[in-house]
Amino acid sequence: MQKLIHILAILEWEVWLKQTIFVQACDFTVADDFPFDEAYVKELTDGEVTALNETIASADANFDVIFKRAYQLHRKCETLGVVIATTASDIERAERERKLAMIFGLQHLPFATTVYPDDLRFVDMLYEQGVRIAQLTYQRRSLLADGCGERTDSGLSKFGIQVVEKMNRLGMIIDLSHVGPKSTMEAIEISKDPVVFTHANCRSVCNHVRNKSDEQIKALAEKNGVIGICAFTPILNLQRHGTMSDFLDHMAHAISLVGIDHVGIGLDAANPSPVWKHPDIDVQRRAWRARQVRIEANSPEIAVRLCPWGSFVPGKGSPYLVEKFEVALKWKTNIIEGMVSRGYSSSEIEKVLGANFMRVFRRVWKA
């Protein structure tokens, strides 16, 4: 009898798991040319991932590159049977149809031309291509704002304020994950809609420039926004390689600070590049070094050299992710198991997995 009860409990859990929307609020597979293909889509859908906020172009991509990527991705999603989500209803439909929903996102805002760099129409054009989440700037200073890795912390420019207001009018979600502290607080104050940190952690737990202070997280929550807890190991723990326990510690701090309604998941993950699993270790090592050089040049404050545990690990799918998050098939299951082990209820888990981000999507996208 006890065995039967145990089996029924497992079946009930599996049914609940399949019916729970899971929003992964930051994936950068397309941006970094990792393989977004049929195999990856199958892994995501088999892993019960409902929606990805996909960074459709790298943070240094210009306007032309972004448009080309958007076009290519529209074609690829059509071929792969992926739903391009421009409304919350699209995500709910994808869940019913057991499909993957992709949200077109950007981690920076490019400018349409060098002749008219402050022409607001570039935001309209991105919106027309399907972009529904965009970050004001990535790490560095732009015409809009200072990034969190800048020497200064100057806040929003006049044009930056205009862009925030324009994004509100269109219904494009403002992401502030890599944005500097003053710009973050000003954008939250000025925005009429909720804003998000799609992928960030808590500076009180790990004192890293990429993480958000308690003040910023509280301001986000007061605007009814959501912070997506991130599995990117350099911002989980500065003393060693980040673990699932570190990930859950950041989640717990955010929840204790602002409540369960303002915390979600933004892993900052990607489908592993084949070169990182290449049978030739020298090929892996060269790819690792090339990536470090690029990060050192563009965002040295998040390079692995700043973390004492940072090193090349042959055969790993990602040198940056918590081990539990290297395979998309297990993302949802491992998060649920981790949260259950910390005593969270099923309703709390459901909110963090996707319901909180879905609330923001409905509000800002208005459908």
C-alpha cells in the first residue's frame, strides 16, 4: 500500500511539473553562435522549458547585424516549430501545444544610423522585428546610460529617458541586468511599467559589480518587477566555483528581501558549443583562451581571472555555469528539487519558475 501511495505521489508531481510554465529569462545561444538547432529545441521541450528570452545578437552587434539575426531567427523558428512570443498569450499557447516559445531579447540597444544616432524610431523598428525585452546598455557606457562596469556612474542621459518612455509606450520590457546603479534606479523611477533584471544576483550575498544591491532589488519590487536569479558562476561566489547551493542562497536572499512574487529564473545559459566538447583537448583550450581574450577586452570585470577558482576544465559544456545547469534537459527538475530541499511550497515554486515573469509580460505587453 505504501509503495502504491509513493508511486501515485510521483505521478502527481510529474503531472504538476508538466503543467507549470517555466520561463528561462536569459539564454544567449543565438547571440554567441552556439547551435540553436532541432536537438537543442528537443532538449528544451523535453526538459519542460516553456519560454526562453533569447539574446538574438551579441552585445557589440550593430543595427544591421541585429536585423539580419532577427530575420534568420524568424525563419529558423518557423522551421523548428518554435513559437515567437510577442504576447503572454503566445507563451500560454506554446505551453498548451507542448512547444517552445522564444522571446526576442537584446542585452543592449543599438542605434539605427551614425548620422542620426538619437532617432527614437530605432526602437519602433526593433519592436516591429519582434523584440520584446531589451537592456538599456551592456556593461559599458552608451548614449543611453552607464553600464555597471563603467568607471563612472552617471545615470541616464536625456536620450536614455526618452528611450525608457518610448519603450513604455510600445510595450517593450526594460531590462537593467548589466546597467549601472544610478541608471538602474533612475530607469525604475521613470518607467511607468514594471522593469526586470532578467539575469542578476544579490550583491549582499556576493559582492560583485554585476550583482544588484538590496536598494535596487527593493526598488524593482516596488515597481512590481522581477529579478531572474542567475547561474553564471563568477557572480555567485568569488572564492570558488559556484554551486547549486550558492544559486539557492541568492534566491533565498531575494525572496527574504522582497517576497516570493518578485523572483524568477534567468540562468544566463546557452546550448554548449561543440568546440568545448571537442575530442581534441588543445582545440578546447584554444577556444577557451579566445573567449577569455574577448571578455578581457570588452568586460574585464566579469572575466574569470578575477575568480581564484577560474581555470580551463576539459570536456565541460560550459566553464561558467553551475554544474546542475549545464544540460537544459535538467534545468527545471534541478530547480524544483533544490527549492523543495529548501522548504518552498508548490505554489511558491510555480511563481519563481514562471508565474512572476508572466505577470510582468501580461502587464507590459498588454496581451
